[in-house]
Amino acid sequence: MANLLFYLLSAAAVLSAIGVIAARSPVASVVSLLGTFFSLAVIYLLAGFQFMAAVQVLVYAGAIMVLFLFVVMLLGEGELAAAVESEPIFRRGRGALLATAVALALMGVGLFAVATAELAPLDPEAGRRGIDSALGLAEWMFVRYSLPFEAASLLLLATAVGVLVLAKRQRPGLPGATSRTGEGGAA
Amino acid sequence: MTVPTEHLLALAGVLFSLGVAGFFLRRNLIVVLMSIELMLNAANLTFLAASRHHSRVGAADLQGPVFGIFVIAVAAAEAAVGLALVIALYRRKQTVSLDRVDELRD
Amino acid sequence: MHEATWLVWIPLLPLLGAAAAGAVHFLALRSRARGADATGGASGAGGAWIAIAAIGASFLLGLRGFLALRGEHAEALRSPTWDWIDVGGWSVGVSVVLDRLSSVMTLVVTGVGLLIHVYAAGYMKGDPGYAKFFAFLNLFVAMMLLLVLSSSLPGLFVGWEGVGLCSYLLIGFWYAKGWPAEAAQKAFVVNRVGDAAFLLGMFLLAGLFDTLDLSSLNAAVEGAVRDGHGPQLALAAFLLFGGACGKSAQIPLFVWLPDAMAGPTPVSALIHAATMVTSGIYLVVRLNPLFAASPELLFFIGLVGALTALVAGTTALVQRDLKKILAYSTVSQLGYMFLALGAGAWASAIFHLVTHAFFKALLFLGAGSVIHGMRDEQDVHRMGGLRRHMPRTFWTFTLGAAALSGIVPLSGFFSKDEILFHAFERGGAYYLLWAVGIATAAVTALYAWRMVGLVFFGAERFDAREVHPHESPPLMTVPLVILALLATGGGLLGLPEVLHAPHLLHDWLHPVVERGDAILAAATGAVPVASGASAATEWLLLVLGAGIAFAFAHRGFHAHRQGTASDERFAARRPQAARLFGDAWGVDRGYAKWIVQPVKIGAFLVAVVVDQFAIDGLVNGAGNLARSLGQRVRRMADGSIASYGLWMGGVTAALALAWIWIG
């Protein structure tokens, strides 16, 4: 039963991913990505990673996608849609063919590798009760990987500062006021 | 769930490739950023699949989830900064099409 | 050996004179640049007097040394030694040594040189490089003195190279005209070939003996022969002879001397008649034990000398340029000196060297007087009848020609005849050399009196309205007179035995050459020179020589006193001979065809093909390659994020694939 669910969810994830990259309107892409995230979250759950599933939904779907949606809306979906509709959404030309080839090659190699891999047998009982737990993760995070943890917090701090500086609206007359060509920008 | 690990990895591979394709082939900057998120998710899935594969009943391998958390944190930061750049770019050039963003050319 | 520090001044004074004259020259240049007196004569005159004073002082010192040697019956005077090279237990010291041989050379160089300096003060008047000329002249004298006064072979070589350098500077003195610069280069390059041989010989000697001091070398020769180093000694001597060939213009390295006539006439007189070209003779005489140890080499030297004498003599016979006649004559007379050396008659070679210095310098200076008076005309076919216009030049020149051709009782007769006598006396193969020598004597008389006839007698073959031949000023004619006296009376230095008079030069030089004589006698079993043949033979040869000289002089004079008819007839009837002689038997042409042309082609190949195409192509090509590659790579930076991403992603994917496949 769970296995069947997994396969259904996989299909959903893949279809949503295709939707992300193929949708004409950015809003549609955002929503498709949400779909992918949710599918993945349930897959995590099925595999026994409850904490990760929760974090996936909370952070990815709940924060990051919302951020994307904010920006899409902020920039005027109507204008974007109009701009986007007048030109093809995919690139054309030699580069595009090469890119497609690379992507297909990656997919092919990946699948081939997976198909020919001889992995050790799985312990089916391991995931039944859940693999990750808050307690276990906490022990790893705050004891063994405390340094990366602190570094990650620094990263987030830097991100916050950087975003503020980058997105700040420039007032004319202040240092860093811009012309149309983008000279003397922020940062 | 007793799905073999290979299938999980296959799914991750497909998602990753789709993310790569979107990254290379779309003109819209925001969609490109989203493709990056897709790739990161695929990576996350790989980590978790490996963790599941190595776990035994009494001894759960938690390195997968730990890495996954970090990946999510970094992805969040990167998405935030990227979108801030999109906004700054839009202010200057009134566009988010990558075709028109080529001032770094020689 | 007596210590005499003042000897150092003999070469040093002309050196300082050169520096001082050079300073005068630069001052003159500066004042001229500031718009002062246009002629160099006025502002450069000081240079001449400085130079004359310097060489005069050297002459006086040389005289003092000569008298000291005679008075104290000393073997040599020596200055303190300066340690030049001292490396690894092998050392070379330099000191000034005045022995009997070098005293003779010094007196000739400074004495004749002084007369030529005085002459040049008149000849070069008005030339913008007046003081520079005298600086070069003095420098030359200093180098020549270094050559003859040096106690060691390397020191001699320094002087050897120095005179070569001064020869180059002086031949090319009027380089602005173009061809003198080429002539100077030719002289230098041909000399260099000889110098290379000299160096190799010197290295060989340095290897065989642990010293290069001349007197020590001479003393060690017999020991080395006993130790079985004979072949190596012969090789070293042969190489040194090669160097002498270059400096003294023997076959095949004589081609530079005729071209060197492009220099001013005083230069030709001093360097290419009296002094520099005699360096080779001096070298052989100085090292006579070394050469005496290889009798076969000596015969070869004599052969080269004899052949050179004949070839050059015939060439002089058909030349039209007055100075070229004298140049080939010099080559021919030098051949005589080498013939003497080949016969082991060292002192005779020196005797002829001295008399030749007298009469050849006289002839050159006289020629200079003629050319000067004829407004730089040098073609004898365009002269004629000049004896009415230049009496003093005429008389002195004629005396010089008489001495050259060996007319009794002038100096040339005695010295030349002595050489031929010694060659005859050696017998055997030397008869051939004697025959060549006799033939050359005939040719010499012919061309000498041809000169006199064409230049001073007969109708005037020039336009008297254009050219006003006049006698030269006293500054030029007084040296001519003095040299004429010396050329006439110089025979007294070496009167033949049969006249029961002492041979002054032989006796004087005896200590220097006795070792060589002894070695030669031991090697060949021949009796030492000067006591062999009977008195009758000697009388016979004397009369024969005098007769041939007189007969051919008469013929040469009368054939040419009326004009150029005889020359034209010869060219018409014997065109090949005329061409052969005129060309110095094709030696120069041979060089041009077989050596100069290939070198030029080779140089062109290297310059254009190798340097321009290959090397420049490689270097420029590398640069162009970098640039074109850069252009192509530059297209990668197109500002498109997608393309950057594609590159990164694509390469990463390829790497990953490769890794998977390999690993």
C-alpha cells in the first residue's frame, strides 16, 4: 500500500516538475513547484522521515515558495505575463540543443547507474517506526555539527543583511542613486 | 515502505535532470531560480534515500536528515538573495528576461 | 740582464701622445661645432706636434738603449716585470726587453716613423680629422713598440692585435668615401684568420712549455726536441707562421694589402711598408730556435715567400694605380724576407727588412708627394713628364726605385743579393727558390723603372689646365731627402764578406740567432750560414745580381719612358697574361667566389629564412596564436547567464561521466 502511494506520488512529483519548467506563467510555475514539494514531503513521510517532512512543508513550501510568490506578484504578474507571452519561453539555438542533450544525458546516466547498481539489501523494519527524531537530530546538530550549525546561522544573518541592501529602493540624491543603466548601484 | 532504494534514487535523478533542463532552457529569471530549488530538492531526496538505506533497527543513520536540514537552510538563504537580485534587476532594467541581461559581456 | 725601468717609456710615450692628440681632436671638434674656424688644420695642429714630440722622444730613448747595449756589451736591458696572468701555478709576466734584435726594430720603427710623422704633418694639412690622424699614428707606434719590446708571447700578441686595430682605424680613416671602410674591414678580417692561427700556436706552446716568456721558450726548444716533441713544435711553428702570413701579407692572406691603399699615403708608408707588415718577420726571427727545429717547415716558409714574391711582382708589373704598384711591391719584398728565413738566414731577413723600410717608405712618401701635387690623381697612365715640375720628388723617388731594383751600390742591392746568396748556398731544393728569387729580381727591376718612366718622363698625359703639378712643401720633401740618403747608404750596414768588410748587422745580431743556427746545423747537417760557399761563387752571384738588375732596369725604363704604348701592346698581344697578372693571379677572385659569396649567401639564408621566417615566425606566431585563441575564448564571455551555466554544467557533467566511466 505504501509502495503504491510512493509510485503515485513520484509520478505527481515528476509531472509537477515538468510543469515548473514548462509553464508559461510564473505563477503557474510557482504552484507546480508547490505541488512537487508536497509530493516529496509525503514521500519523506512514507520513508520514515517525519521531521524532514515537516521541515519541508514548513520551510520550503511555507516560506520559500511564499517568497517566490511575493516577488512574482510584486513585479506585476500582469506585466510579466504580457512580457513573457510575447516571446517564447524556451531558448532556441545551438545552446538549447546542447543543454537538452546534457540534461537528457544526465538523466540517462543517472537511470543507468541506478539500474546497474548492486546495493546491499535494505532493512525493511528500519523505517517503520521513523528514522529521524527531534532528539536524535538535536544530538547530531548541536554536538557533532555545532560548527556548521553556527555557520548556517551566520549565513542567514548575512542573507538578511544582503537582501535588505540589494532590494532597497534608491532615493534620488542619496549616494548610490541610480540611472537607468544601473551605474553605482547598491552594495 | 519497502520501495527499493534504487527507485528513490531514480526519482531524484529525474527531478534533478528536469531542474537542469529548466535552468538552461528558460528565459525567465524567476523560473530559473525555481529550477535551482528543484535541483536542491532532488539532492535532498538522495541524502534521505541513502540514510534510509543504511539505517538498521536500533541504529538509525541520521547524517542524511542532518545534511538535509542544512541544505534547506542554504536553499532558503540562496532563494532570498536571488529574489532580492531579481527585484534590484527589475528596478533597473524593467525586465526579468535573461536575454536582456548581458552587460557583463566583453 | 740589466735592469732599466726607463725602458717602459719607449712604448708609453707614444701611447700618451695618442691620448693627448685625441684630446686635441675632441677640443677641435667642439670649437668647430660652436662655429669657430672651419678648417681642422688650424685647430688641430697641436695634435701633430704632440705626436711628433712623442715619437721623437721614443726614438731618442731607443737610441740611448742601443748605445747602452753597445757600450756595456750587455745582452739585453729589461724593465721590471708586471705579473699579468697568474692562475693555477701558471703565470705570464710582461716586461719591456731591449735586446739586440728589438733595438734594431725599435730604431727602425721610431726613426722611420718620425720621418713619416713629419711628412704627414704637411700631407694631411686641411683634413678635418687632422689631430685624430696623429692620435691613431701614435697609437700605432705604441702598439708596434709593444710588439717588438715585449718579453712574453702574450704581450707580443697584444701588440700584434693592437697594430691590426690601428691598421683598421687608419685604412678606414676616410670612411665617409665608402670603399675605405670596406678595405679596412677586409684587412681586419683577413688578419683575423692569421691571428686565429697565431692563437692556436700560442696555446700549443703554452701546453708544451710551462712558460710563454720568449727567452725561456727559446732556451727550452732543444730540450723539447730531445724529449720527442718535435712534431708538436713543428705544428706550433707552422701555426705561428700562419699568423705571420696574415700580418705580413703572404700567400694566401695578402689580399688585404692592395685594398689597404685606400688609406692616406703616410699610413701606407708607415704601416704597410716599413713596420706592421714586418711583424711576421720579427716573430720568426725572435723565435728562431723554434723554427730551426723543423727544417721542412723552413723550406715551406721559403717556398711560400718565393712564390709570393714572384706572383706579387708580376702583378705589380701591370698595375695602373701608383700606390697599388707599391703595395704589390711590398708583398713581393716581404716574400724575399720570408725566403731568407726559409734559408735560415735570419740576420739577412732583418737586413732586408731595414733597407726595405728605408726605400719603400721613401717610395710611398714620394708617391704621396706626386699624388698630392697631381690633385689626387693616382693613375700612372695619366701622369708623365713630372720631373720638370717636381724635381726633389723626382730625384728621391728615383733613388728609391734604384734601391728597390737592386742597383749597385744602393742598399737594396746588398740586402737582396745576400738573401739570394744564402738561398743558393743551401743547395738542393733551395736552388728552385733561388731561381724564383732571381726571376723576381728581374721583374722587380722591370716594374720599378716602369714606374719611374711612366710617372716622371715622357709627354704629359694630363690636362695641364686642370692639374697644376707642383713640388711639395719642405715639411714633406725633407723627410724624402733623409730617407733617400738612408736608402742609398744603408748598404753599409751589411757589406758582403768577399769585400773584406765587416757585416755590421750580422755581427750585431749574432747572439740572437746563434741558437737557431746551431739547431739548424744539427738538424740538417748543413754548415752554419756565412761560411759555406767559396768566394768565387759569391763574386759570381754578386755580379749576376747586379747585371740582371741593371739590364732589366734599363729595359723597363726605356720601354716606358715614352708613354703607355708598351703597356697597351702587352695587353693586346698577351691578354690572358695581362689579365692573370692584373688580378694577382686570381686569388682575390677566388676568395670572392669560394668564400665571400657562400658566406654572404649563408648570411642571407640565416637572416631571412632562419631569422625572419622561422624564428620571427615562431615568436610572432606564438603571439598571434595567443591572440587568436584569446579572441575565440573571449566569445565565451557573452554576458549570458545561461551560457555560463551551460558551460559549467556541461563540463561538470562531462567530468562526472568520465569519472564514472574510468572509475
